[in-house]
Amino acid sequence: MADARILPISDVKIGIKGESTFGTGLDTADNDGTAYRQLNVVQASKPTFNITRESRLLSGRGTIKNAADTVISMKGGTVTTPFEMIATPKLLVQHLVLVGQEYSSSGSGGSEIHVVEFDGSSNGTSVGGTVSSALPHSVNLAYYPAAGEGIKVCGNVVSDLSLGWDYGTNGGNLTMSGNYFSGFSKTESTSSALEQTFDGTWLAPETSYYNIGGLTTKTLDVEGNATQALILKSFNLNISNGVNRVGFNGNGNAEAYALPEYVITGDITIKYDDEFDYGAGNNVIQDFLDGDTMSLLLRTGDGVSAAGEMDIAAEIQYTGDPTQDISENGVFHTLPFECVQNSSTEALKITAFTGEANSAW
């Protein structure tokens, strides 16, 4: 008779842990004894193996393909895994490092402050080899439905990361989503593997979040006027690095990744008022037409000194004519933008308190 077993999606765990060497498992024979940080996703997505499969109709076979003529190779492929979750301090910083390949920190003993910048010079252009000071940074990813049925994927970075704040989404908490990317599609004993039992402990997700109602500073330049206070409805940011695999090791997996370009785009919806309007001196349309560069600052807390405190500082140029968002709350502008380097000022700089050293990743 058919098996009556049912696997609830809520039983499936997915988590990550930092790699000491690019593309390798951290534990002997892939028996995971060190902890994975569990992602606080609602539904864990299975990794997708993008390998080579060529089904051919060869001469002499008639009109139907023969099974023996199918070519399948795991070598040279990729593995992608999507994610979406509410951002927590530690997971946010780790994912920013995974997409930006840049990192610095200050503080110690539970008072660590982490900084990730996008400035056109310090962000990594490649990933590979031994980790040094958390860079290049890659992670093992574990997908774990049940004992003996797990999937481990090594060599994961984040190819694209989206951050979103909106009063109407996830209770106004900062949401992050994106995709993990790996060039380790060839399963083997020292790398990505199938049928795994993850015996190690799992670190539960934090319960500290970034709520849009907790923003203490919200400022944006307009027509040369610096740090004008704004009233925010929503904010979206997307960071992509164009990652692709390079070379083949002895197992056909990637020898390195190339990160050819960091593209940072987004939009912000703010209230139409005397600070941001279509009149002289505060005209958001004029800023678009002139190609001006504006400084945007969003801050939670009072100085990035406790959990849940963070700064997002961006240099932005509008990429399109501001549109209107009209509701019972009044008229708002939606301002599409891209982040750009402005002299010595970073295109994007995110500073967050986590209270944890990067060695715990």
C-alpha cells in the first residue's frame, strides 16, 4: 500500500554557517557537528541543482530517444536557493557580507559593531581560497527535511539581496530576500552532499527586528538642502553582484567566483509636504532632471550601540521621474533611485550592532 507519511513544510529546516575554506564542508566526512544558524523563513526552499542534461535523438535509433544516449554531468553546474525572511541583526550583517564581500568591525566581548560598504574599490571582485578576516566569505547551506534526507551545499554566496520596509508588510519589520549561489553542483564527500543527517545543534533565529516605526532619523537632501526630515511610507533596496563561477577543480566544481559589478537600486516613498514638493527650493522633480546626487540616511536607535540599532547611509540619484502614490493618507512621492559613488562618499554604507564577533558565523 502507499506510504501514509506526510512531511509538513514547517518541519523543514534551512540554515547557514561560515566556511573556513571556500567550497568545503566544515566537518569530517560531512558529518556536521558544528551549528548552523537557522533561517527564520516561513517556508524553506529546496536548493535547485542547475546541471547539464542533454537528451539526444541519435541516428539509427528511429523516432524515439534512447535512454542510453542521455548525457548528464554535474560538473560545471550551479546551485541556487531562494530565501525570504524578516531581517535580524546577525543574519542581516552576514547576508550583507555574502553579497558585498566587504567587511569591517569594531568593539568586542558582546559589543561588536559591523560595517559593510559599497564604494567601488574595497568590495571583492573574486571569491576563492582560504577565508581571511571573514573575506572572501562563503557558507555551507543545510536543507534538512528529516534524518538521512538532508542536502548540504558548499560555497554559497548571495548573488542578490533585497531589503524592504513597508508598514503593510510583516508588521512593518525589515524584510530581506534574495538568492544563494554556489558553483559546487558536483556532490562529493568533501563538498556539497546529499542524504545528510545534520547531527549538530541549530542556532535558533534571533527575535530582535528592525521595525519601520523604530526609525529615529529619516533624512534626504533636496535641491541642495541637506538632511531634510522626511515622513516615510516604504523603502526598497536591491544589491546584486553578478556572481558567476570560474574554472573547474578536480571534481568539476568552481575554482573561484567572479564578481564583475555591484548594482544597487531601489525606491523610497515619502510624503508630499513643504520639505519635498514641486516648488522652488524643495523640488524632487528638479533633482531628477538635474541628475543631482542626494544623501539618504535611515537610522534605527540612537547611535548603533544596542541590538536592533542600524544606520543605512546611501548616495542616490533618481533613475526616473518621481511618481505619485495617492491614498487616504494623502499624496506621496515614489522616488526610484540607484546608489552611486560620490567623490569619497560610499554609494552605500550599512552599520549594525550585533553583539557577536564574525568568528561565530
